[in-house]
Amino acid sequence: NIRALVARLRGPDGADQVSAATALADQAKADDANCTLIAAAGALPLLVALLRACTEEGTVCAADAIGYLANDEPTRALIVEAGALLPLVTLLRAGTEKGKACV
């Protein structure tokens, strides 16, 4: 359930947030229609927050999810509106090789 995954992104547990971001990436990868549902459920600002997290795992999982969501053209503008571009550029410039591979 996408709404349940988004609720987990809002939670305080970093490991649960990473797990939810990974599951959302899988949902977005599986079907472009899920991208619209994920965005509508409010996941984008939460993924951007996770992208800015201090942990490599959180950053990588959020970048991966955002990358799959960006495959859906209507969702791209929402990704920009959510503020994902600057953290993604930062990841490309200063992130780990694993993080850079997700962008």
C-alpha cells in the first residue's frame, strides 16, 4: 500500500524510512501509474528530506526512488517543485560512487 509506505517515510525510524523509500522505488519501477499515486500521497517532500539525510543509505535510497519517479513525465515537474534538484546535484558533486550511480 503506497499510503502506508509514505506514512513510514514520515516516521522517526531511519531504517524504516530507508525501507519505505526502497519499497516506493520498487513500486515506481513496476508501473508508471504508481508514480502519480506516490506523488499524490505526499512522498516527494519526504524523499527529498531523506535525500538530504546524513546517512549514505538514506541518500542512496531516496535518490533511487526519485530516479524511478522521474521516469514518469508528469511527475518530473513535481520532483522539481519538491526541491529535489539541488540535493541531487550535490550528490553528483560530492556524494559517494554508490550515490552518484543513483542519479
